[in-house]
Amino acid sequence: MIGRGEVIAKLTADDVDSYHDNRYVPPAIVVAAAGNLEHGRIQELAKKFLRNDRDGARPSFEPPAPKDPAVLFHQKDTEQYHLCVGGRGISRNDDRRFALAIVDGLLGGSSSSRLFQEVREKRGLAYSVYSWSSQYTDSGHVGVYEGTREDNVAEAMEVIAAELRRVCEEEVGAEELDRAREHVKGRLALSMESTASRMYRLGRSVLMETPLMSLDETIERLDAVDAAQITALAHELYPPERLSASAVGRDESRFRAALAPFSPELAAA
């Protein structure tokens, strides 16, 4: 991907001529450019240095088979316990990805999120706590991370479990939903001010074959998400009993005991 004019200068240098036979350039490479550039010149350079002999066929992927929740623990003599719970998410072309962005922001994607407020601000159980989501061609995943002291593991896991159940079972209020939605929209708008972000966004859209939506179109889709959609998606993805858990710490028995209020099945696994 090309983000600055000096990169183009390098492409036109004499030492690149040795690659003109295209032996070292994959035929499926994607070129994306953003900034003070000439589109025609980018096309000219791409045609000169890259092959265009793709047969049009792309590999197809089936979603991975569902797996039962599992527990993993790595013993390490460390002061903090690093805890993670997570499970299957949605694919990158799933229309519910807009709702998921808001669920993630509501749950643990900002300093005003539920996990940050309940775990860190109100109880002081952790310095770092957050949620995330990732989407891929065939599937995706969601998760929650927390780093906490040994004596806080049990209470922290109990609070996380309570917040996961709450987002699954209780419809979010209008004010909190608007706050989470505006956070997602603001973060998106700020990212568009970066030339590099615009370049990567273009490249990802072509490479992953996802629709390239304008900022206004994306905001419109975010604005269309309502509380019922939030609850339905959270109920599908975040029930504690459907999630796996992992940790790094000194004592596995302490970690497994802390899983009991989260999921008795996991604690006994």
C-alpha cells in the first residue's frame, strides 16, 4: 500500500527495474493510495510493476465448527494475573457488525464503558480492563481482557460475569446507547483524518471484498441500531456459559475457583 509520495519515487528508481519480470511480486497483491497523489500515475506504476493474471477465483471458506467452551492456564511467577474470556463472533460481512461495534463500545471499549467503570473506577480491581471484537472472512471472535492482582481475581471475574449477563438480558437505556453510539462515530470520524487510515481502509475493502462505505453511510448504519438489536446480539455472543477462559498467573486453582460465578461448567472443566 502506498501512503506518501516518496514511496512512489522509490518505485520508479532504477534498482526496481530488476523486478520488472514480476518474479517476486504475487499476482494477487492490492495497491491502495491516499493523499496528494495522481491516480493515473498510481495506475501506471501498478501496471508496470505488478502482474494482472489472476484467474478471478478466490478460495471459499466454511465457518469453523462450533467448539465447546474450554479453559487454558499458563503458570508463571508473576505479580499480576492476566485474564481473558471470549468466544465466537460474527464475520466481516455480517450486517450486525454495526451493532457489534456499539455493543463493544458499551461493554468495554472506552473509559465510560460498563467494564471500565464497574471494575476499575468503582472498585479499583484492575488498571487495565477492556473488550474487543474482530471479524474475519468466515467468522470472528469477541473477548474481554483484564489484568489484576492475585487477591482481586475472584471479585473481578464476578463483576465481569455480572456485566456480561446484564448486557445480554437487560435492554440498554436510550442515554447510554446514545453515548456508546457517539463514541463509535467519533472514533470513526477521527480515524478518517489520517491519510494512512484512509489508505488502509481502501486496501482492506478491496482485499477483503467488503463494501467501501462513505463516512456518512457508515454513520447512517450506526444510527439505525436500536436497543433491541443490541440485546439480541449480546444475548447470542456474550452469555458467560458460552465463553472460553484463559489466564496467566501463579496459581491455576485460584483462577478456576474464580470461574465458578462466571460459569460453573468452566470451573469444573
